[in-house]
Amino acid sequence: MGIHTYFRSLNELERIIRCPGKFKFEEHSVAAHSWKVVQYAKTLADIEEKNGAIINWKKLYEITSSHDYGEIFIGDIKTPVKHASHELRLLIQQVEEGMVYNFIEEHIPIEFKETFHKQLQEGKDGSIEGLILEVADKMDQVYEAFAEIQKGNTEKEFVTMYRNALIKIKNIHLFCVDYFLTKILPDMVNDEMASRVDIKRITEEALADGQNEEGRMGHTAGKSMFDQWTSH
């Protein structure tokens, strides 16, 4: 009982592997993902501040470092599954939030319950900190998928993940998104090694027409498009 139970539970995030069931050259745990999201968000927030935004840094660190804590209870559910329907996404979120709530009520001392409920709640909201979290979370999907594609991974899901994450980022209106798309992403794509997949073409198409495709490009569409982007 007590906060010790919470600290001990963090080890479980190291054992939850992202994108389960697919071949990967390099596996990433939820714990590693959370750490990277904090690093991305820190730099993204610096970009926002340089453009006049006011950042609540305490909130930013709280929501970015804890945004996937609930996966201790439900595991890593693939993004296409989570977003298969709005109703399913809400149901999964309700189950996750309910299990986190019960964990806090059962294990966290009363004087800290309010703090934990605030820190472990869903952080992706309309605030600038919540939007930065959304961008940072999708950026890690971009980098993870890019690395697999670059190494020649032929699992079609990584093309879909890369493309859909870019589309999601593009449609978030922040200065840091513009900076990522115009400064960081070109460096990443130009760093491309020999690959069976035309990463530059995928990137260009996602940025060109992504507004109309988010949410309706499922696994089946990803298969046919993968074939178009693959050199033979």
C-alpha cells in the first residue's frame, strides 16, 4: 500500500512493448516512449516560448511523463484499433481512466489522492500543454516507424503508422509544428538510407493531402499504398 506501490508499478512500463505482435528490428517499451515524449515536448515548448507563448511547465512535465501510465492496466493497444470508431476510443479511455482511478483510491494516501488524480488523468486537451503532448506523442510514432522502414522492415503497419502520425501532427496548429515540418522533418527524411520503401514520397503525400485522409486510412488501405511505395 502507499506510494511505494505506485513506484513499484513503474517497472511494469518497462515490460510493455509498443506495437505488439509485429516484427520489429528494435523494440520500444512504454517507459522508453514516455521518456522520449518528455524530451520532445521540452524542446517543442521552448519553440513555443520563443514565439511568445506562455507555458505551464509543471503541467507539461506532469502530463508528458505520466500520459501512458494507464497502459499498466490495459497494455499497449494499437492506434488503428483505438481509433477504429469514436465509440470504441471513448470506451477504451473510460476503462483506462476507471482503472487508474481505482488504483489511486486503493493505494495512494489520502493526502496525495487529489494530486495523483490530477497528474494521471488524460493530458491531451485543448490547452497548449495538451497540444504539445499530442504532437510529442505522435512524433515518437514518426521516429519509431521511420527507423523500422529505414532498416527495411516490410511490415505494412509501420508505413500506416508513419503516415497517420504525420497527418495528425500537420493538423495541429502550433509554431512548433511548423518548425518540425520545415526544419526537423526534412533533415530526418534526407538522412534516409537505402530502403525498399520510398520514404520521401510517403512524407510528401501525407503532408500534401493528409487533411482529408486522417481517420479513414485503415490497415487495408495501408496495404495497397505500401505496394505503391515499395520498389521492386
